[in-house]
Amino acid sequence: MLLASLVAACDASEKMRPPARMGCGPAAPDAEDDIREAALRYLLTEPCGREGVDFTGSPRICIATESDTGPVCPDYMCDPSLGFLERFATQRPPVSPVSACDIGFDRVVDPKAGSRAVVFTTGDICWVGNATVELDAGELTGLSSEMTFKIKLFRRSGKWRVDSCEVTSVS
């Protein structure tokens, strides 16, 4: 009954294949990169509870997918696919996989430049409707300095868009 209500509430013009199941995890893997990209681009340009957003001083932004599976994933942070990274090819400052950054207790460093960097992470995608998801994300400037977010996104006219973003923790 709940699923039928959620489906009926979605924009009838949206032609997205419904997820395999509601809940968190890989429900519609073909949409995951689009969802993660929309969330990351939002965090790179919008304050979302922060004092402001200006990464021009960072020589590098590293991105990761939080997971406890897959190849080597230090501290549960895995490199995204090469195809996903290519979506950010024109981003300034440049975007790299998390393995390109050295993450220390009190800072993240771009080893090539010897300067500070920042890591953005995205976690499980939780489907709350046919074209509505929630995603946990984080901004890491060191192992002891992290801000986490809950981002709600919706799909309309073939694009994922951020509906809301809230800070869930600061350490």
C-alpha cells in the first residue's frame, strides 16, 4: 500500500524504472552515479550549513564512496570509478580519487602539490520513492575533522536535483 502511494505521488511524466526495492543500498545501480554527481556538485557550490563554500584555495578535491566492500578501501573510503571521475574533468580545483590524497589525523594533503586538500564522501543511497532518494555525505579535512550531511534528492525531467541538505554532525 505504501509503495503504491509513493508511486502515485511521483511525477507521472517521469519515465524512470522503479528501484528493485525501497530502502538503502543498490536498488537502481544505473542511477547511482547520476545521484552521487548531483549531491557532490551541490556540496561543491552550496553552503548547506557551512559558513560558505570556497574551494579555490584547495589544490585538489578528492572524492570517495563509503563502502565496506570492494578492493582496498582505507577507512571505508573507496575510489569511485574512472567513468565517474571523468564527469568532473573540467572541475576547478581538480577532482581526484581519494587514493590521490594523503589523509592524516588533522589534515588532508595533496602529495603532488604539498598543499591542503579536502575529501568528499558519499554513502548508501536510500530510496524513499520511485524518484526520491536520501544520501549521506561527508566533507573531510582530516580524520579528526569531518562534517556530515543528509541530502535529499528527486528526479525530474531526467535529472537528479537536490531538494534539501542538512548538517547531521560536526567533529
